[in-house]
Amino acid sequence: MRSCGVPRPLPPGDLMSTIEADQLDVLLSPDDLRSVLERDALRGLTASPKWLPPKYFYDDRGSELFEQITRLPEYYPTRAEHGILQSHAGEIATAAGCETLLELGSGSSTKTRLLLDALRDAGDLRGYVPVDVSAGALSESMPALKQEYPGMEIRGVIADFDAHLGALPLPGRRLWALLGGTIGNYPPAERAQFLSAIASAMQPGEAFLVGLDLVKEPGRLMRAYDDAAGVTAAFNLNVLSVLNRELDGDLDPSDFEHVAIWDDVNEWIEMRLRARGPVHARLGVLDLEVVFDGGEELRTEISAKFRREPIEAELRVAGMEPTHWWTDGDFALALARKEN
């Protein structure tokens, strides 16, 4: 489950009231976001089987639900990653040897403070570049960060990091960070393309830090994605409300149930929405009739789990050399470097 996505951006006027114009690069406009949503909904809801990318979970309500998920007893990844950062942030800072932290999908930048503190203590930190599709997330996090880290250059970027990696700022030698297990939302072929794109955008000597949820007992994984309180079910169903609001739809969430499945072959969790019976709905913006047979499923997320050797091999193929691995047995942070 990723910790970033595509919530509705603030209007530019509201954004600029909280962030100075020279502190922000806007590579992704609200019109761009809408175009991508329309494209994805049209492709995914007319496919067989049906699918949607997980980034559409994260409107305001979805982000609130995800924050609740991270505090559930069944959902270990957020606590595990935070614990690794608390224990090893100093080692990470020393190994990275960077001047700027560039975080892909920064969100609220909560865990990032552990890295910023360690990098500052190491003596090389000059700046922080939070990259997010959400103008709202940046408007909430950047003013507080500027107060907490006076003298540090903070330059936010509104961007889709699937499309804009090569256009991200170059304020000194960077540590690229992708936390939260977000990399697991990419199927293998897309993950290979994404890692290669990161490597291509990196400068020689820069490092990449990636959060990885590890393969473990399937029952524990299933409980993390299908909690007893039903919060993950509400989070999954909320994507229908996003479609209704943004695309003038009339999908009824009560017509669907949340399903989580462990795929033992691919070693990933799939979250799906299963139609309780025949469904006939419409998305007015797309002039699209959406039809489900009873029991038909819509895949809303994959969340791949990793083993050390295969993911390190993927990093090498992409053009990065793995150098460090920190783990508590449940989750891992891997560091890799762009050599040339």
C-alpha cells in the first residue's frame, strides 16, 4: 500500500498563499491530473479484467483513512520502516554522502524528518526537495519544515514522478528516496522501467534509498490488508467515491465488497472490489456505461513483497549498484548508487 497518490490539488491561489513562488516548481497542473484520471478510468474500466491504479485512493477522505490504517495493529509496514529509520538514519546519511534529500511522493514528510536530522548532523545537508502530485500535501508540510530547518533550502515540486524524473531540480548531490513500500505497487515490467528511469535521471555518485516490504507468512500479510475494523475495506471502496465525484458517476459503493488476495506465484497482495450482484452505472464525463456481472472484480492495487537478492538484481539491471541493506525482518531499506 503506498503512502502517496493523487488527491485533489489546491487551486494555485491557495497554494501560493502558503508557499513562495520561488520555492515551488509546478510540473503537473490540475488539467494534467484530470486528463490522466480520465485516461486511466477509460482504459481500466473497459479492460478485462477491470483495473484502476492505486493512486486514486488518495483524495482527502482516502488520505484520512490511510492514516488510520497506519495505526492499526494489523498494519506493520509504517511502524517497521519508522523503526528502521530511527535505528539507522545516521548510517544511511553517512553511506549516502549527499547534499540534498529528494523525496518522491513526500506526502506529509513525517518519516522524512528522521533522515533530515541525520543528514544535517552528518554536516553535508544543503536542501530538501519534496516531490508530490498533491499541492495540498506540499502546502501543509513545507511551511512547517522551513520553521524546523532554518537555513535549509526547501524547494517543492508538484510532479508525477512516473513522468517528470528528468525535470527534477539539481541542487547539489542528491539522495533520492522512495519510502513506504510504494515500489511494490508497480508490476515487474513497469517496476523495471521506473527503476531504469530513476537511474537515468540520477547523476553519477548519487544514491537511491527505497523502502521494501518483505515476503512473510501469508496470513499476516492478509490481515494487514483486510483488518478486523474494516478500515482498509472503507479505504478500498472510497475509490468509487473518487470516480463519482471527479467523473460524474453513479457507482454505489454498497454494490461492492472489499477483497484481499495473496498471490503466491507473484508474491504480492491484490486488493479488489467484487460486485455483489449485477451492476449498471455511468461515468458522465466519459460518456461511459460501466457494467459488472455479479461476482466480477475490479483490481485496485497490487502490493508486491520482496526478497533481497531479486530486488538487488533488479537495481543492478536498472543501472544502480546496491551497497547497503537495513532490515528488521519485516521491512527493509535498500541503498543503491549510480556509478556512472
